[in-house]
Amino acid sequence: YGTTSVTTTKASSDSNRTIYEKKYNVLENGELNLCRSFLTLYSFLCAKHSTNQGVETRSYINEFDEPAYATDRNIHFTTIISSCGDTIMCDEFGNIITDAIDFEKSLPKVFCIKVTDRGKASRLGIKNGDVIVAYGDWTSSADLNNVYYRFYFETILKSEQAKTITLLRHDISSNEKRSLIVKVELPEGEPSDFGFEPLVIAYTQKEKQRFIDTCKKNNIVLN
């Protein structure tokens, strides 16, 4: 599943407080995977842990060192705080999430690629973590409130047609992190034929704005 990168940086340590970071990209081993979904292996995330007087805090940060949503059993949060058996989950602004179902429905969402066959996907130029902006006749909405049935109609029912897909790709290989637009020509077939699976991840408002700005910069008109 691509390059694995695991680094640990210890910021400070004493008897009452320890702060450390773990950064990793696409993992072949799920044991260390704390990405956008605990069940998938396709998206970069950094987990920051801290413990102070028995209160444990774990915050999730994306490729740009910004708050990002992790998912556990369809419950979304950027920060989780545990103390004395109680758990509090917070959103990107630090607000406590009181209704997980309504909160999940309110979040912007995108289709993110999970590579299932590295050989097939790499031959086409598709990478783990690519975000689908357009797929054939389907284009994401500007508010990222995707009409899912239209997307799956395009990917599954119209699989006999060759198509162009437009992808948002985050390049974090250098200190100057950037977002790119990549276009890939697909032959007839479904996503599984090309070695990938489209999965839904939740975006923060800042991630949503980066998505919109990158599309606008590249003259892509969203629905």
C-alpha cells in the first residue's frame, strides 16, 4: 500500500506529563493505523497524545497539521478526552459532540480512494488517499453534500463506459505541502477492476475550503 512512514518525536516528559506524536502514512500493518477510519489503510493522519494528571487527550491532525476527523464505529471526532472512565469527544472547533448521529450528518464528506491492488492502481496513476472530484459524468457538489446514488450509478451501473476521473492529491513529500489536481483515463470496468475502492471520509471546514479552492484554481466547476 505505498510507502510506510512512522516517526516518533518526544516533545517533553516528566512524571506528570508526556507528549508525543506518531506520524504514519499508508500502512500495510493495521496495528498502528489510526487514520481517518480505524478500519481502513488509505489515509494519512497524525495522532497526538498527552496525559496530564490522569486525563488522557488524543487529537488527530491531517497532512497539513490541522485538526481532522477520525472515525470509530461511525462516530466522528477530532479530539477524544478520557478521564476516570468517562469519554468526551470534540469537533474541529473544540466543541463537545452531544449527538453523534446528527453531527455525522452535518459534516462535509468526500470519496477517498483506498488502493486494493497496488499493481493495477499504479499502472493507471491512482494512489492511496486520492480524493475523487469527478468520475465520468459525476462531479462533486460544492458543499460536499454528495448525492451518493448518482456516484454509485456512475461507478457501477455505467461501468461498461470508458471515463475520465479527476482527483485531488495532497503532495506532502516536501516541506512545501500542496494540493494537486490529477486526471486519469479509465477503460471500461468498475473500481474493483482498477485496483481501488471509493470510501467516504468526513472533512473539516478548512479541508472543505482547500478542496474548493484547489478546484477553482484548476478551473473545475463543481455542482
